[in-house]
Amino acid sequence: MINPKEYNDFHNWHRTIVKIRFADLDKLAHVNNANYLTYIESARIEYFQMIVGEEVNWSKQGIILAKASIDFLLPILLEDGEVSVYTKCTRIGKKSFDLSYVITKDQERIVASTSYTALVCFDYTENKTIEIPEKWKAKLEKN
């Protein structure tokens, strides 16, 4: 798990802006904790498209989510309007890699949560894990 104090440069990570919808709120008028996963999923998809930058046939080969962990630091409210989700590859293994995320409230750049996901490369036709393609690995290492 990342600590925003250790990652003071997270503002240099890939940034995805997510608009907060009324439907995202829970009974207490906070963004429901399950929606944080949706926010980082949106950021992960955009990050992968921007960084890896190739057409992937997800029905044959791609990535699967193996683990997700979130530290909730502050509530996100409808009045915040939008949040920024900063994404960076923070670990690359043989078959898996981790993406770390920092969600901030835009107006004040206050950190609302930190999280990470472990992603595994997977061949859906063979139904087994595979090594990270070298061209993906090279692009992930740069970003």
C-alpha cells in the first residue's frame, strides 16, 4: 500500500478525472465506498490505454484483477464535483504487476484515498496465467 507522504510526486502520475454522480452517494451523502473501486477501475482502463497503447482482444488475452486494497482517508462528497485519480505502475513481476492510485479532491488536492491493485496477465483461450508481454513490460516500466 502506498503512503501519500512517501509519494509526494504522485501529481506527476497519470491523471484521470472522474465526475461525481448523485447515484454514487450513500445514505449519509458520501460517495459509497464501493464506488472507489469503480473510480480506480476507470483510471486503470484509461491508464492502460494511454500507457500500453495497443488494441487488446480482451476475449483472448488480457489482465485480470487479483487483488484490490483501499485506504479510505476522507469522505468524498457530491459538492466536491469531481475527483482526480492518479495512477502509476509500482511493481512489475513475471506474470503480474501492481498499479497504485491516489484519489484527490480537486479543489484543494486533498488526498481522499490511496489504493493499489494486483493485476495478472491471463490467456482466456487457454484459461491460464501468462507472462507479461515484453512490450507491455517496457511501457509499464517507463511509467
